Amino acid sequence: MTMSPTVPDNDRPPPARLIPDPWTWKEIGHLLANLPLTIVWFVYTVFMIGVGVALAVTVIGLPLLAVGLHGARLIGKAERGRARAMLGVPVDEPSPMELSRRDKGFFAWLWSSLKDPVGWRAVLYSFVRLPWGVLTFAVTLVSFLVLWPLLPHITRLLSNGDRAMVRALLSPSDELERRIA
């Protein structure tokens, strides 16, 4: 019978070992995957939000922006799942969108999509993640190749930054939203 390792305590550095423990390896994998995923999320966000805002004066601009925000919500959901699996972050899912096209009509769906705070926080997360993803990838890779004895400490420090970002930008915004969900 195998037991999964417990979630690491975020306040303390990992114990000094020559070979990193399983959670440190998960954190290393998470940090090395940051750059490729961040580039994909950033390109999507810039394209959809940029084109939607640029075309906002036309008929298709605002609906395209609303669809882009729904996609950003999906990015946030994927990142919350990745943080749960790789970093052990206990983050709740935000409340779902309250209106759909069938229930109240197109303009109600459009308005609720454009004022969705969860989608806008996911957009902000995509923008903040690009420089952070480049930094974490470079530092983790250099630490893996050169600074092997310090790797668990550097990894935990960078992973704690990721944990803080996920909690701040991708978790439910307030207690009322959690009660509604």
C-alpha cells in the first residue's frame, strides 16, 4: 500500500537533502512548465482581448471580447487544476456565470460576460504570468543544472510565489461569492 506524500508546509523551507523529495520534483515540473503554458495563455489573451477591444466600435467587437473572457475563465480553471495537482494549493472554484443565452437573451449574456470579475482576473493572471514564467523557468533550469544543493530551497521559494498568485487572482473573490456557489 503506497501513501501519497503530504502537502508541504509553505512557511518552512524543505529539509536539506541530496535528492529532492517527491513534492520538490512536482514543484520543479510545475515551474518548468510555466514558460510554455504562459506563452500560450498570454498569446490567446492578448489576441482575444486586443481584437475585441479594437473592434468594440463594430458589431462583432463586444461579443468577441465576451467570448475571449469566457476563454480566460477556462484558462483560470486549467491553472487552478494544475496548481491543485502540482503544488497542492487548496483553491476553490469561483461561482459560474449566472446568465446564459437561452435564459435571458443575448444582451443579458453579453453584459454579464463583460462585467465578469472572474474572467477579468484570469486576464490579469495571464498578463502577470508572462514575466513570472520566464523568470521561474530560467532560475529553475539554472538551479537544476548548476545549483543542485540549493535547488529545493529555490524551488520552494518560487513555488510559494506561484501559490500566492493563484490564491490572489484565481480564487473566489469574496465570501459572498463562495456562499452563492
